[in-house]
Amino acid sequence: MESEKEILLQVRNLTVTYHTRLGLINAVDNVSLDIYRGEILGLVGESGCGKSTLGKALMRMITPPNEIKSGQIIFEGEDIMKYNQRQMRDFRGRMTSMIFQDPMTSLNPVQRVDEHMVEAIQVHEQKMQMEKALERVRTLIGRLGIQERRLNSYPHQLSGGMRQRVMIGLGLLLNAHLIVADEATTSLDVIVEAKLVDQLREIREEFGVTLLMITHNIALVAEAADRLAVMYAGKIVEIGSVFDVFDNPKHPYTRGLLKSVPSIRMDENEELYKMPGEPPNLTFPPTGCRFHPRCPVAMPICSKLEPALQEAAPKHLVHCWLYQDHPLKQEQAVLSEK
Ligand SMILES: Nc1ncnc2c1ncn2[C@@H]1O[C@H](COP(=O)(O)OP(=O)(O)OP(=O)(O)O)[C@@H](O)[C@H]1O
Ligand SMILES: [Mg+2]
């Protein structure tokens, strides 16, 4: 991305707390993040690292007793944490749109696709005539690669991929500036996925929409996204252009994650790398850097102090002591030389 990119969404020091049987956990812990207008940002990380929680928190969709404990979410210059209920409804309806892990749950099972879509148009253009609204829907679904006959289908009659595209379409009809797609492609096969990637990029070009793509599928993100953020145990540990993060991963966790992805270049007998250890229990997260118990290059400082998320290369931010200085680090280096 170019340096002059306009920031659409700014997250500062965001912490989200869940009440669990074992106590309170910060599923998102002091996260700061910028999303640029018009970009596709991929968000990856092992299951349970807080991706969906972050996505929901961006729309203030965390419900009591769970809460956004602290932090700021600035969308197009306004702090949405200060919005009242009416402003929030407007924000969720028109500015943003969230596609959940299973879109079946967010579509009305007894409403056909065309009904969903016309309703979306009428939310902000109530007077638009039915025929005109349908015309707009037909043009849009063509662009999304959905056949016209599908307009008469009910959600359960569509494949997972098509439901996802209907949801993206609804976001576009509502004129959403930001679409958060959580696991938009889990249930799709490889060919359908490749097609969706092309379409996502086309949609972005055409509608100027911004997409946050939350997924397990790193290969897909590599194709579709401009930038990539990697999460570990409630923290963003690395963020940068897809090119930089893939070609020059800096965080030891990102390196492990990329090594554990199957590649076509692999020999059929070659064993896939498996990262040692498990993600931590968030009720008692490790001190210092949360990754240090699993980290192959951990230093003494890593279990004591938490690093900042800082530039390790231009526009490539990493949350790791390998790239940051601290008096304690030098002291320990001297001690170990003795
Ligand atoms: N409603 C909830 N109440 C209590 N704990 C929750 C709740 N939702 C999520 N969690 C916990 O918060 C942590 C982060 O969960 P989250 O769903 O955000 O992870 P994720 O990265 O989206 O995982 P996945 O890749 O499996 O979708 C996990 O430890 C999870 O068990
Ligand atoms: Mg999730």
C-alpha cells in the first residue's frame, strides 16, 4: 500500500474481556491497528487467538457481561465508543457489515435472496420502486458471480460460498464502507476459493469497499489481501504488506505458522512442520511476551517484559524483542558472555 493511504479505522489499545467459567480473560489484549480505506486486510492466527472477537469488537458487538474494557475505535474520524444506540444502529447498518463464520445464522431462513436484497436497498432508499430495486440487485449479483435464478432461492438452498457472496452483496447494497468477513471461505473448495479471491479484488476495485478478511486459510489471504495481520493469544504480533510478511516474516510465531502451511512444492513424503506446544490458557497468560514458552529463540527478557508493536522494517510492525532494544536486554547479553 502507498504511504498516503487514508486511514478508515483506527483501533487504539483495545481490550475485550470475557467472563468464563475459569475467570476473566482478555481475548483481545491492548491491540492497536489501522485499517486503510480500500484495502483488503487479512487477519490470521490459530483457533482461539481472538480474531472473531476483534472483528466483533470493531462493531461493538460484544454483549454483557462481556465487554470492551478499554480502548478507542475511531471510524472515519469519529470515536464509535461514544455513539449512542441510535448512532450505533446507523453505523452497523450503513457504514459497516459483518459476515459471521456461518452466514446461515445471519440470513433469514424464510426469506428469499431477492427479498433480502430489496430490503437492504429499502433501508436507506425507502421510496425506490420494486422494479428499479430489483434491477440494481440483478446487476450486483451478476458482478458477484451469482446466477440470476438464485434470486428465488432460500438461504439453505445455496452453497456456503454463495451464502457468503449474498452477505457481501448485502453489505454492498447497504453501502458499507467496511465489510468484516469472518472465515468467508472455510467451506469452499479450492477452485471456488480462487474465483472468490478474484471477485473480492474486483469488488474492492469497483465499489471502493474496505475488507477485513478473517481466516485460517493463509494461502488464500496471500492471494487476496494487500496486508496481513497475525494474531497470537489476543495480541497482534506482526502486521505488514502480504509481500513483506510472506517473504520476510519477522516474528518467530509467523515463521512457524508459515512453515506449517502445506505447499505444492512439498515432497509427498515430506512431513509438515508442527509448531511445538499449544496456545496459552488466557486465564493465566504467560508473562512478558505471550509466545515466549513456545518460542525457539526466546531470550531472558522475553519472559519478563512485553515488547511493543514496532516497526522492524518500513511499514512492517513486529511485537518481538528480537527487533527492539532495552537496557535489560543488553545487561543480559553481557551476563551471558561472561
Ligand atoms: N462469548 C464468549 N464467552 C467466553 N469466552 C469466549 C467467548 N467467545 C470467545 N471466547 C474465548 O475467547 C478466545 C478468543 O475466541 P475467538 O472466537 O475470538 O477466537 P478465533 O481466533 O476467532 O478462533 P477461531 O479461529 O476458532 O474462529 C477463546 O479463548 C475463546 O474460547
Ligand atoms: Mg473465529
